[in-house]
Amino acid sequence: MEKKNIVYFLTLEDIKDKNILYNHIYANEKSNFYLSDDLSKDFYINQALCGFISTSINLEDKFYLVPEMQFEYAILDFENLHISKKVHKLLNKNEFEFHINTNLSLVLDNISKFHKTNWLTQEYKKLILSLEDYIHQNIDFKIFSVELYDKNTKELIAGEIGYKINSTYTSLTGFSSNNKKYNNWGKLQLVLLGKYLEKENFSFWNLGHPYMQYKFDLGAITYKRKDFLTRWLEKVSKILILNTQILMLLL
């Protein structure tokens, strides 16, 4: 890998090289952020498969993906899903419609609307949209849009984007209306998503960074990189799992 400033420049060849992946990325306890100018579908899916969660950045007028091999991850096992009293009330009122993968573009537009400054740039949105119906020949990967509508007005109130790999689901980013009428609908969307993933026999939910209280309120637990990768690799890839014992020795 070629060093660039304070992060490493990452290529598809790097992450497909098991020596680099295991000995220089997974085992590197000082680095977590990487840069890549590879906007191909194959690179994005493979970096996700390896456990990176990618945001983006513009440097000197050039767009880069920023795959992060996090030091810690928030993981939710569905038996730990917590439903607050306020969300219980919303569930009982049943004034919502919950959908998966019916309007990815609308969810992306609303995320940009509610988060004026964020890493979900036009370039990143274009990449996500290109993956919507894409089928990888070797990896069970699918982009998800999660949507919560007001049943009466049909307005999209809360939602998120993420992806599944085999039996895992990873959240990327989302939004929730700031209209007081819809207080706690963001939490409602998360609970409904958790219940959906459990019903569909997902193994666990990767919520990304363990720095936001709502994730713990939902029932997530913090996993160090080593412990996360041990669970992750077991579920996402028959090829990568062959190296899990090596990983245990390295970290």
C-alpha cells in the first residue's frame, strides 16, 4: 500500500491480498481510515465484505471513498432489542407504513435534506444507486433502503440506507423528521427494522460506530475490532473464514 498523508491508499488488489488484509489492515491497531479513488461496484462490495464501512471526502477537488476499519463496532443481537414505552405507544397506534426497498432515491434525497453537511455526496449517491439492482457473481450483497411513512399523508418520515451481506445487515446513514408531530418516529423506524431483520433470519445488525446513545438504548453492545471481525468473517464469507484462526493469532 502507498502511504498518503496520514492514511493509506487502498486498492481492490490490497483487500484481495490476504497478507495485506490480515497482517497490515486487520492487525494495525494505529490506523483505521483509508482512501480510495476506486468507485467501481466490485471495490465497494469487496471493502464492505472485509468489514470496512465507507464514507467519503473531497480533497483538492477530487472525490475519494474513505473505507474505515473501525476500532470498535456497535452490534445488535435481536434478542437484545429494546422497545421503549413511547415506541410501544406508536406501534399500538399503527399510524405508519413500514417498507423495505421501495424508494431508494427518496430516502437518499431526504438524508441530504435533513443533513446539509455530510459525506453522502452526489458521487456517493450515484454509486449507491448503481448498486440498487446490481447482483455480484460471488458475494451476496444488496443495498437496502428502509422507509417509514405516515399512513395518512404517505409522507416519508424516517428512513435509512444500508446493505446486507449474507445474513448480516450494516447501517450506513439515515434521517428522521424534526417535526414534533413525529417525535420518536426515528426510534420507531429502528425498532421496526430490528423486528424485520429478526423475522428474516439475519444473524446480527452492524450499527457502525459505538458513539451514539440511541444505539445502546436500542440494545447494541460494543465490540472491539478483533471480536467484531471474528463474528463478521464467520457470517459473510466462506473464503475469509478460512483465515479467522490466523486473525485470532494476529490481534
